[in-house]
Amino acid sequence: MCRVTQAPDDFHLQRSSRDPDAMASRLRDWLGEETGGPVEVRLSGGSDANGMSSDTLLADVAWAGETGAFVLRLAPSPGDVPVFRSYRLDHQYDVLRLVGRLTAVPVPEPRWLEPTGAVLGAPFFLMERIHGLVPPDVMPYPFGDNWLFDASPEQQRALQEASVGVLGRLHSIPRAEEIFGFLDRAAEGATPLRRHVQDTRDWYAWAAADLGSSPLVERALAWLEREWPAADRPDNVVLSWGDARIGNVLYRDFAPVAVLDWEMAGLGPREIDLGWMVFAHRVFQGLAEAFELPGMPDFLRVGDVRSSYLRETGVEVGDLTWFEVYAAVIWAVVFLRTGARQVHFGEIPMPQDVEALFHHRPLLAALLDEVGA
């Protein structure tokens, strides 16, 4: 089998059809009003290494004798096949602000918010740009030829421990339901987890309406309902990062310096994030093994993650299988939408079988077989 260790030199995944030069002009005028003086703005593209949801651009801004390096997060254009049904950039902005104030979790400082869409055609915010290294998604870090794969076992373990520690500190914020109530899913259900899952069902139905349904996803959803977890308790509702994976963290010296990508943040059991972190690595490890690469089989193993979390928080979590299956469902919906985007931009043909878009299809099928779904 062909071995892939790095992306081709001309590799590109198209996220947006927007014109950065036109955006910079409008942003300059708006920031001039916000700061009360002339502003210079230069926008440049982000990276193809990670991220497939919001439009992300780098912004260098000069105003009133100051200069700053920022990241512009912009809700995607409806015509560019967005991943999510709606984007609350104001919610992301507020989560960054609150997490930065209430915890020692390193997050970029949010600086300016435009929630109406009147300036750039969609809501956006600017946050400080922080320099660091990110474990790549493209090609996935277990494929090799990157800083994390090439690190020593001790360095990899230090990064793992620090990353689980981020979850522990986020989940230790008191009164999460009160402080972050604006993140609760607007779906039917008696608990935050019930509403979370119903929102995912609605999202899947929306995605499948364009491409067709997935028997694997529907098997998984039925199993999740039958095997509802005991972790769904009133005393186990925390701030959930949502997309809790190391590919959404900037690191220096194997320690987090910026925790990013809060568009999936919500409320629910702490196991949502723990299951997600474990499953995300399993996806990338499975891809490496499919290409006959060794990958990183000793990294982010479920037992190690549970032990690290216990040391960090004093809370012993139970089996994470239910939450890994739930993570697999959400990944499937994301792959439906990112696949539809690739079809839209002419990067791939429309597949006859929508499950061919699932990069984790073998893993999802194996999980369902393991649990008897």
C-alpha cells in the first residue's frame, strides 16, 4: 500500500470564496471608527494544516501608534457549504473572555467583536495572535515527519498530561450552568446532554438532507439512546470545550500556550471532552495504520487519560465508550459537511455512498460492532 508521510507541495483545501483585499478595506474602515483614528490592516491566509469550519485569517493592524498581530475569525459564507447550521461568533468571543478571566487555561485575548455581519457580510471577532506549534491534521501527526511524532516519549507524555490538565481546569469552573448558560443547546431535552444529543440529531438530519443518510450513524444514534449513560447527572455538568483535541492547541516546549476553536463549546458531562480527546487520536492513529505506518499507539490511551484526569481533578470518571461512540457520530456529521464542501469546490466527485466521506468509517464500524449496536 502507498505510504503517505506529508502533503504534496501544492496541497490546498479551499475554505472560502471571499476576497481578502476587499475584506481588509472594510475592516480598516470599521476599526478606524472603533479606535477613533486611522488604521492600517493587512490580511493574509491561515494554514491548511488544521481547521475546516470558520474562516480564519491573520491580521496585522496598526493604529494610534500601536501595532498588533491578530487572528480574524469569521463565520463562513452560506454559499461555501458551512460545517455548522449556525455560527455564534459572539458566543466564542464570550467564552474566550470568561475562560481567560476565570481560569489559568491559556487562551488568546479577544479584542474586537462585530456580531451583526454588517461590516464583512458575517459576524467576526479579532483575537490576539499567539505563536506556537500545533500538531498537524494534514497530514495527521501520527503519520510522522513532524515535531510531535519526532519527540521523545517523555516529551510526548508531558504534552499529553498538560493537555488533559487543560480539560481538568476547564471542568473545575464552578457554577458552569449559570456562567455559561448561553451555550446550552436550544433543543428539546430535560438535561444538557439530552439537548446536546438532540441538537446533534438535528444537525445530522440537516447534513443528510443534501447527501443522503448514513446507516452507520443511524445505528450509532439508536445505540446511544438505548444505552444512555449514568454520567448524565446534575452534579456532572461542566463547561465543555467541545472540540477538545490537541490539534486545537498551540504548544511551546510541549506545554499549551493557547487553547483554540471554541465553536463547539457547550454544557454537559465532563466525559464529552475526555471521550472526544481519546477518540480524536484514535481517528488519526487508525488513518496511520491504514497506510501501514506505525503511528503513535501509546499516545492518548483511554486508561492513561482517565488516570491523568484523576490526578488533575480528583474526579474518577467511568467508562468512556458511550462518549467515544457519540464523538464518532459528530465526526461523521463533520465529514458529511466537509465532504460536501469539497464536492462544491470541485475537489472531489460526489460519492455514490455518503459513508465514503467518513475518514473514520472503519473505526466507527468497529466501535459499533464492539458494543453490539
